[in-house]
Amino acid sequence: MKALASVRQTFAGDIGTAIFSALGIAAIAWIIFLAIQSPTDLFQTLVIGVADGAIFALIALGYTMVYGIIELINFAHGDIFTLGAFLAIPVLGLFGITDTVPFTPAIAGILVATAVIVMILNGLINITIERIAYRPLRNAPRLAPLITAIGMSFCLEGAMFLWKGPFHVIFPDLLPNTQLSFGAYTIGVKDIFVIVAAVILVIFLSLFIARTKLGKAMRATAQDRQAAQLMGINIDRTIAATFFIGAALAGAGGIIYGLYFNTVAFDLGFSAGLVAFTAAVFGGIGNIQGAALGGLIIGIIRALNERYISGSWSDVVIFGILILVLVVRPTGLLGMRVPEK
Amino acid sequence: MVRARGLVVLTLAVFVAFACGGNSGGSGSNKGTISIGVDLPESGAAASGGLSTLNGVKFAVQQAGTLSGWTLTIENRDDAVQGSYNEAKGVQNVQDLIANNHVVAMIGPYNSAVAKAEIPITNPVGLTMISPSNTNPCLTKDLPTCSYHPQDLRKGKPNNYFRVVATDDLQGPAAATYLYNTLNVHKLGVLDEKTVFGVGIADAMQAKFTSLGGTAIRDSYDPATTNDWRNYLNKFKDAGATGMYIGGTDDKKACQPRHQFAQVGISAWPYVGGDGIETSQCIDDAQAGAIGLTATTAGADAGQIPSAAATITAFKAAFTGANDYGAYTMSAYDATNIEIQAIKKALADGKDPNKIADFREAVRANVAATSGYAGVLGTTTFDANGDTSAKIISIYSVKDVGAARAAQGDLTCGTKTNDKTLCYVWVTQFDFAKS
């Protein structure tokens, strides 16, 4: 055991960093090699990776915000994401859209309206969950709210199962499937939509946290809850707002996912949530930019692996890289931001 | 519960009727009753398959009339509980049938899982079972991919379980032959869903495809964490593939890659899989890409066999209900006739149906020796495992059949407004007995 511990220590030290750097350089060299071999193929793969990663990033933001402020791994967050997609279907129905229809400018308006309604609904549901299952346990041992979070996850999945059954739910395919060509490079309109929507939401969130009063309150609460309270910040309201914003982003993510892949299922949130949580830790938990970066990197690794190695090993490769990164940088790529002790 | 009690009353009434008939009408040449047991799912959502199959048994028994003075009847049991097949109910049913001294052989069950539970009960007493519809290869074949094996079900006694349909392990080779010879796909992308079934069927397909001279590019996806298949599709496209095979089932997302074909610019590729994708859910998942989905199923489509036409016409004259005829009606008809032939031979050999154990054994031996029996679905010879020589795999492909045809309700179609007219229709069949 002692030998093992010393080996571990060695790997966490300079040798580990050297190995990690070597692997990093090898990976970059490999990507350059791929770029020389066929720049169009690589571009295509990266676009798919970035688009898929952007969706994970939107979910990861909710994990990272909640963890940053109350150090809770909100396991129900993945299901809140699924709920966004599920809620969007009846809301679209209110606007008369029940099945796939060709894209028109009117649909763009309907989609924006749907997104706003679903984000608000999702936020309110998440606030309710926080009020029922997490707030009473705020000063309880850390494991108690962890278990209620897992419980809420199963409750949400159960509710969605009762609502829509075990089958895949078909989300209307409302965006144009057009592929735009720039010389030999092609990019789908859907890919542009996903990437642009995610970037706008992340920028909006970053500005909100950096510039607004509520954002400042959130940062203060995250840094030191008691001190923030002494300064007159309403802790309960601030934490509720965090849950609201996280759920709203997850709801938007759910709609984007639905529009992009057109199929959702009641248990989608479990695996999507796991990947998103991984992305949040990868980037440095509590760190907004880190979560976004983590999501993108996981998306890109998956895409490169599926295209050039073998999809059978995607999860092994992703988590293998995660282990390597965390051994060398336990606080994630951009560093953790969690309450000070 | 009320329904179950009604069934008991009805069954008792039938018993009484037969008992009286046997006693009072015992004049002349009537020597008594011989029964063929039946175990099928006959209530709730599962009824449509079970009842139409039962009709095939009824039709054969009606045509047979009396056998050397013995009245032939059907001893029918329902193995559905709350609308779906139930193994425990099936076991209870066969125990009932075994206890009945008139039952000399049985038809059923409908579902492979029920057969797995029933064979260990019927085997020790040698009660012949012929299934019209079980396609799980593990019931008769000792394959490494199986989680259970026929020798474990049979408890060391001679085989009493037979079937008149082909097995799932022939689906892969049929798909490979269809892709290579009929669709002229010589380079194929093969994707499996990392399950025992998915990897198994894809391996079987790939082995045959390679032996025909084709090249396969193989990969797997994890159904839990995969939502986007475009990288796989691009990879297959780059390697020069012109078609794709999926080893999987619709509930593990096997039809979602098809939905993305348009985005990668390969809409014209055929997309072939096993019977796990011959579903409405699959058509819905593939949406605009549904046309061209192709699935194999074990067993013949009776509607396509010329020799079956006359029998089907006669059947439809006798059974006129809209749902009286189903996919396995003719299989059940053939299976019942094989048993009737075996009973006739036992009687001709001087066996006495009153000595039930001996008579059941004689029927079992006669069924096992069935050779070259010319039924409506083809010629049946049972091998040592109990499998039929008529190894037919049918191939179905999704086409736009129009609203009127889709509304007839006998095809598997999509359920959304924009794919309601897209349905699986029969394309061709492969007879592995010939190849």
C-alpha cells in the first residue's frame, strides 16, 4: 500500500505533469496530422463535436452554479433538462404545432415564445424542488441533500414515464435540415443554430453574474454564505434564483436538444446529466466558463473518437482523459470556485 | 377477476357438455375423446396474435373430423395475464393439460419466454409441444450467445418441443444475402448497440457478408450515452460504404441513426436490421428517413406463398371476422395437422388413447419422426433439435402505401401525421433449406 501511495504521489508530481504534457502534445500532433490528411473531414467532425458539446455545456452550467453556491450535486438537474424538452411539446401544441412542419419565419417566433415559456415553467418547478427537498436540509449533513437529489431525480423520471410512457417521444423537426457549403466545407443550419444559441446563453449568463446586483449577490453567497447574510443579502432568494436560472438554461438545452435530435425519452436525463456533471468537474466545478469549456471538450473528444478510432470506446476514452486531467489538475481545467472554508 | 371467473364457468360448461356428449352419445363407432391442448395469449392486448393463431388450430381440427371413431377436440388455455403473456400462467396451463387424460399433444406457446418456462414441465411426461411462432434459437440450439441451453430445459429426456418457424439466428445471414446479392451493396457499414442480441445478430450478418465477398466496416455505440451518429455515418461514407446494417432494437435507439442520413447526404442508402426494427416506433424515430428501412423476420409470410392461397381462401370462408386471420394462423394450421397425422399413425399402430402415457409417447415419437410433411407453408422435416427444415426468413421494407392501404390495419405503419402512410411491406423471402 505504501509503495502504491508513493507511486501515486510521484504521478501527481513532476513526472505526472511531464507524462500529461507529453500526451497533450501527442494529441495535438495527432490532430494536426488529421488536419493535413483531410481538413474538410476534421472540420466536419469538429463541428459535430462542438454542437453536441454545446448542449452538454448548457446542462453543465446548472450543475456548476448549484454546486458553486451550496455544494450540492443536484442529481435531478439532468431530469430538469429532459423536462424542458417534454414541456416544450405541449407548449408548441398550443401554437398549433404538433408534428414536423417546414420552417417559416413564423416558426422562429413561435420557438422563441416556446423557449421563454418553458424556461419560466422549468425554473418555477426547480424552485419548488429546492423549497421541498433541499432547503430544509441546508444545514444537514452533506449526504442528506445528496440523497434527496437522487430521490427527486427518480420522482421526475417517474412522472415523465407516467406522462409519456416508455417510448421515444418524437419532437417536431422544425429547423431546416439545409447544409451550407463554403467550398469543400459544409455546415448544417441546425449546427449553427445550436452553437449560436449556446454561445448567446453563456454570454448572457456570464454578464448577468458579473454585472447585475443579483449576480453579485450570488457570487457573494457562493464565497461565504454567512458573511453575505450579514451584509443583508437574502440568502434564500439568491439560492432560489440560482436554481431558477440553472433550470431555465437546462430547459433551453432541452428544447435545443429536441430540435436538434428530434427524439427524447423519459430517462434521457440520467446519462445526459452524468456527462454534463463530468463536464462541470472537468472544467472546474463552480466555474461558469469552465463548465462551458468542459462540455465542448467532451463533445470534441467524443466526435474525434467516433470518427477516427472507435465508438465502442467513447466513454472509456472520455473518462480516461478525465482521470489523467484530474490527477494532474484536481481542481479542473479552469479551477474550482466553491465556498471558502 | 370477474373475467377470470367467467372463463372458469365457461370452461366448466364446456367440460360438462363434453362429458355428457361422451356418455350419452357413445352409440355406434364413437370410442371417446382425444384432445389437442392449446396454450396461447388470448386476452387483452395480446389477444389479437393469440386468437388468430387459435383459429388455425380450430380450422385444422374441424377439417379432421373424427379419427377412427375418436372425437377430436381442443383443450384451450389462455396464458395472458393483464393483457400480456405470463410464464407462470403458462406453466399452470400445461400442468392442467398434463393432468387431463384426454390431452395427447399440444400447440403452443406463442412467446419464446413462455416456452422456456413450459418445456421443463412437459418434457418429463413427454407431452408433445409444437409452437407456431417461437423464434428464439436458444430453445432448440446450443449456441454460445444463449443465456440458457436446450439440454437444461429437457432434463435428459427425449425432445418433446418442436416448431414450424425458422429461428432468429438465420436473420443475420438472410440480411447479408439480401444486401450483397439483391441490393448490390458490397461495402457495408455495420453498427451494433453493444447488447447480446445486437452484437450477435450483427456478427452473424457480418460473417455471411464477408463470406459472400463483401467488406464490412464495423463499430458499436453505447445506447445510453449516444445521441448523435453523424460521425459514424461519415466514417462509413468515407470508407466507401453504400449501405448500412444495424444490430439492435428500436428501444435502444437503433432507428435514430436513419433519421440523420439526410444530414450526412446518404439518404439513398439501404438501412437493414433484424425484427427489432420492424415496429411503428422505428418508423416514427426515423421520420423522414423511414422509407428504405428494411427488416428481416423469422418465418414465412403466408400471404406470399402460392400453395397457401387455396387454404387461406377456405379459411376465410369459414372464419369471417376482421381479425380472425393473423400472421401465425397458417403456422398453427400446419402444426396442428402434423400432430393430427401423428395421432392417426399412433391409432393405426394400435396404440390405446386410454393408456395416456403410452399414447403421448407414441405421438411424440411420431411427431419427432415427421419427414417431408407437405403443409401450406412448405415442407416440414423436424431435425433432432426439433427445428423445422422449412427455414424461411421474410424481408420487409418501408414504403409509402397510401392512406387507404395503411388504414386496413394489417401493416406496421408510423403513427405521426407525416409518416402514417409509411409501412413495412413484404419484399422477398429466403429459404435456407435450399441454400
